[in-house]
Amino acid sequence: MMTIPDRLRAVQARVAAAAEAVGRDPATVSVLAVSKTWPAEAVREAAAGGQRMFGENYVQEGVDKVEALRELRLEWHFIGPLQSNKTRPVANAFDWVHSIDRLKIAERLSAQRDVCLPPMNACIQVNVSGEQSKSGVAPEQVAALAQAVAILPGLRLRGLMCIPEPTDDLALLRSRFALLRELQAGLVEAGLALDTLSMGMSHDIEPAVAEGATIVRVGTAIFGQRSPAAQAEN
Ligand SMILES: *Cc1c(COP(=O)(O)O)cnc(C)c1O
């Protein structure tokens, strides 16, 4: 049976192969291990295999794991939908947030971030699939939101994130990821210092890396299939 460290190595190999196929240095792509629904023990196993970056979707579950594993000094990324009444624990437990989709959320995270902590790294989530997906800001609105987020003192805007609609159409996926890359390039052109494209999950690591992903968010391929019951509880 494959252990979590075995599966992590397999994911790293997929990332490296996808990067090399398009002439990218594999070291420019980081794997974020998405540990949602899995117990702290699974995170410990991954950490023992060398993994440092972990992603969580649900506020309470994520904060509990951050606290339970504090002595491991891991890097925690909040990647789930965020309601404005739940920003405070995220602002203080996590190092990154990938799912900023409106200014109000960003302003609250910035204001609530402990002044003793470095600014929280932030990505704006973009709805690259139009009507097929609900989360994220529309592509036409990214520039205005990015400029507003970039000046908040408690946040450090790092880039963009997307979750395309689920599909096996590789060409369609690549076009969604390409759109995120082009939007980011436009923001860099406009003067923002961005270095992060958070895109690609277990089933679409390869097209995301081909289009420039710098963080791939991988759950199932590292930890296994999540049980529907565990997900429904959150
Ligand atoms: C669950 C989740 C992932 C990981 O998905 P897998 O298909 O399990 O790799 C990545 N990003 C977000 C935002 C998620 O919610």
C-alpha cells in the first residue's frame, strides 16, 4: 500500500514532468497539500515526508489543525469560501488566503491581522468559467479589486487563484488556466508585484503547470479519496 509520503513523491514527480515538458524549472512550482477532512495525524505523516505547505477549506477544522500542529511550524493556506463573520480566526491562524473574492473580506482580514504577524499573503480568486461556477470575482473586475487589495496594510497581494469547472476537456482547462495567467500578466504590467498563480488540483496538475501555475493545490492524490460524510459535516 502506498503511504502518504509515497503519494507525495508521486505528485512531485508529476509536477516535475509537467514542468520539464514545457521547459519550466520544477522548483518554480510548489505543491500545497490540501488536508481538508483529514485528521491532524495525516498532516503529521505528510510533514514527516517533508511537506511544509498545507491547505484547508473550512474555518473551524483548519484552525483546530493549525493549533494542534503548531510545534511543526508548518505553512497554512486558507483556500475555501470565506464569509465575513468568519474572517478573524483565518486572519490570525493562517499564513495565506487564496479565496479573496470581494473587497469587504480583504479589508476585514487586513484589519484583523495581528500586528505582530507579517502581512497575510493573499490571492484573489477569479471565476474563469463564467456561469458554470459561482465562486470568484469576474475577470473584468479583477483589476479594480487587485488595486484595492494591494494597498491594504495587513495583506500582501501575491497573485490569482482559480477553480475551473470540472471537465475532462484538456483544451478547455488549458484555456481557463491561460486566462488566469493573462490576467496576472496584465496586473504585473499595471505595476503590481505578483508572483503566484494558484491553479491545478489532483486531476488537472499537468495543464495548470503547463500554463504557469506556481502553486498546485492537491488533496486526493496525496491523502486519498475524501469520504462524502466527512465533507458534508463541514
Ligand atoms: C479540495 C480542494 C482542492 C484539492 O482538490 P483535489 O481534487 O482533492 O486535489 C484544491 N483546491 C480547493 C479550493 C479545494 O477546495
